[in-house]
Amino acid sequence: MIRRLLPLAVFFCQPALAEPAFLEAPSVRTNPNPAVPLAAVLSFRTSGPVTTTVSLDDGSRQWQVQFGPRHDPAKGLPLVDLGAGKDIRLRVRISDKTGAVDAPGSLSLRTPELPAPGLSWPTLTTTLADSAVLEPGLRFISVRRRAPGRQDFQTRAQQQFSRGWGLILALDARGEVRWYYISQRRVAGIKPSPDGTLIFTTEDQRVVKIDMLGNILRQWYPEMRRLGPVQGGTQITGLQTLHHEPSLTPWGTYISMSANGREIADYPTSVTDPQAPRKPTMVMGDKIVEFDADGKIVWEWDTFDHLDPKMLHYHTFQPYWAVRGYPGYADWTHGNGITFDEKNNLVIASFKHLDALVAIDRKTKEIRWIFSDPQGWPERFQSRILKPVGLTRFPWSQHHPHVTPWGTIVYFDNGMFQARPFDGRRIVPFHESYSRAVEIKVDPRAMTVSELWTSEKEQKPDSCINWAMGDAHRLPTTNNMLVIRSFCPPITDKLNDQNEYDLTQRFVDDVPYAGRVEEYSRTSPGTRLSQTRFDDPNEILQWQLYGGFHAPSIYWEDKAGAAN
């Protein structure tokens, strides 16, 4: 009997578990990293691991942020998505399985105003349609500035002005800036990481990972980077470049485009004269590389091994690589986006200068399908080209494909040229074209592609004609479509987008232009519900929007998707 009662006696003699306690009162300070001004750090010490709930009120908006027990408040808790010019009051509660305790009183902080529009900040103007039902959450946008002028003719100072600055900002549905990050280098593609961080590629050949306070956590760079090693960075062996957008695989590795040069002995020298002499040429072709956190390449796919390097684009000999340290290199594939079809184990890559989306079997590395106008493709690829069903037009200089949760693919179609060199078709001139966002469905068994939605089917008075970049996403709650138009030059027959070496005409880079972030209904045709313009009212600068993504919240830890 004593043996049975002893455990009960021991149990009832244990002291009651204490509620969590503050060992140091909460304090809040502005973010010490000036790269992210609209942020603060909350700090305090507790008697043990706790869940922290922060209630915030800026007078017009009330919201809560929660941090789990693995976030130690003694090391600081990031408060982001605060907005600009706000007086915010905060209340702090801690809890664990024994109970909850409120910190006495409240804290306050004042966020800075946005920078004045000028050389380092665009003029933002948002227009909303009447009764528009917009997607909640934030739109993260990669913003770039540029001095007007053809890139090969710009001075070193003008090039540095463009390349030595980058901006990532988060807009809410009504166009208000909630968060931003100032980069010391121009930024290309951006992606959320499931650990609550942000990854992006910079123009100086780095893949960078930051936390939402702007602190650089990791960097990766190619071994043969023209600017040399990155201090504290992780080298990826055997690569010349990393460019465009980094992506995350569903299994936690990284994947990126890496352009690498190869000499081809008998290469064309013109995209307009079929009789032009051929000569040995260094040709930039893309390798898709998957690497782990230590920079080890675990999977790769080289376009030189699977595609035809003598397929030409009207921009093959433009100075894209020349101004990036590779003078005389032809720009063959110009890869600009990667996405995953997990169901079918496919890597889907966008190659702008092939005017094609290419689906690659990750296991066998074979090409499963090609979405492209079949005219101009060599015979050996014809059986892999999808047959169109209800297609407005094929992709032309497209950008940024994304596989959606519905199994469809969304991409941005720039609509350039709508012909290939020497295929006998008339080039569609800049002023007759239009750019659009598109959603398609691929049937891999029938080898067909159907168009489900497009933002437009013809040029309209307010059309935007991109000649590079652009992005589009299908949004999860409203089913609306997010459309990012990189830049919108004036539509006129006085502009040329084909050859920036042609000094007899004005080139599209010679004139001021502005980018747009838009939201459309997913009706047919789509109705524009909102538009935020990125302008310079003095028309001294060009503002470009590389692309971006949507997130329901800036606190996306364990909630962000992978590459798509």
C-alpha cells in the first residue's frame, strides 16, 4: 500500500508551476540597420521560453504579431510591416502552458517618413477601381533606377548610378508602403524563404539572403566572378555567373540560372543579313544549377547539351553581356526564370531569346515539352513542341513563369518582335505590339497548351509595351491576378526596340518611362482593379520594376512557398 501511495504523495508535494515572468521589462528601439528604416526591435528577458504576442495600434490600424518559443526576446524580436510616418503604441503579452502575463503599461515608437521623391525614391501614385475587391496582404517589388540612355553608350558614372542602388519594397492592397530595403547594388529577382528570410540576386553576381531587418545572413557567388570573391561568401565552383532570379526547391536547396561562355567556331554575325560572314564567337548559354547551402552543385542542366546554340533572337548581339564584363559575347539563351511542377517532377525554365518555356524531367534531364512558336525550331525539337488550344499568341521574350497551386502556369509575355531572324515573317514593330500577363494549362499527355486567362488580347490606349522583365501571379484568396509591368515607354513609331546600335532611330532606353503594379480580376477579359505607378514627374530618371511576389503577411516563416 505504501508503494502505491508514494508516487501520489510525491506528486502532491511538488510546488505549483509558476507563470512566465518578465526578468527585464520590454523596450523597443528603431532598427539599427539603416537598410530597413520602417522596422523596430523589441527586447526583454523572461524566466523561460515563451510565446510573445505584440498588439500594435497606429491610430487607424490595429494588428497583432506573434513569436513562438524558439524566438528569444533577449536577442530581439523584429517588428516589421509598420508603415511610414506612424505613431504606434505596443502592448506585450507572454505566455506558456502555465498561463499568460501582460507587461505593465505600453510602449511607443515613431516610424520615419518615406524619402522625398527624387534620385533615390520614385513618385508613387495609386488608382483604385470603384468597388474593387483586392487581395489582402503585401506585394513585394524589386525596384531599379536608371539614367536614360543606351547601356553601351552610358558613362561609367551613369552605369554606377544604376548599378550601385537597389530597392525592395512591400505595398499593401491600396498602394501604401509598409516596408522597404535599400540595397547597395541593383537587385534582380526576389523570393521569400520558408525560414522567414528573403533571397535575391544582385547585378554583381551574388545570391544574397537577408532577414527582414536587412541583415545579410548568407551570400553565394560563382567561382569565376569577374569582380572576384565575395568576402564572407560561399563560392560555387565552376560557374562564371549567377543571374536573374534565385529560387528555392521544395526540398530546401537553391536553384539559379548561370550563364557560361563557350566558343563556337562557325557562328553567325548578323540577325538581319543571312549572307553575313560567320566567325568564331564566344556564346553565352545558360546552365541551370541546383546547389545546397554549402555551395555544392547537386543537379545541373546545360543548354549547350540539349538545345541549338545557333537559334537566333533579334537581341542575340545586343550589349547585354558586354556591359557585364563579357565584351563580344553573344547572348544566346538569356534564361530569366525557373519554376517547378512537383506533380510531374519537372523543372520549367524560361529562355527569353528562344521565346520558349522548356520543361525538363528532373530525373532523366530530357526535355518533356517546349512551349513556343514552332516556326524556326529545328526538326529534332518539333515533336516536343506543345500544340496550342485557344491561344491568343505564343510567348515572345517572356519572363518569370510560375506554377500555381492549381497546376496552371502564369507568365509575363513581353510580346517582342513575334518573329525570329530569317524565318520570313515581318517583325511586329514596337508601336504595334502589347505586353500581357497570361495563364495557361499544359496537358502533357495530349501535348497541348490551353490559354485560360490573359490581361489583354490587343493593344489599348493605356497598354504598356515592355521589352524586358515583367511578372505575374495568381493570388490565393480573391483569385485576382497580380501583374508587374517593368517599364512603359511612350507608344510611338519614333521608337525602336530592335537594335540599340542603330543611331538613325531613337531606342526605347533613350526616353523616360515608369513601371506599374496592377491587380486584375480573373475574368475574361480581365478588368484592372488597381494600379500603382512608379514615376519621375521630372522625367529625368527611368524607374524599372524587375518583378516580385505576393505574401499574405511579412511574417511568412514556415508559410512561404518554394520556387513558385
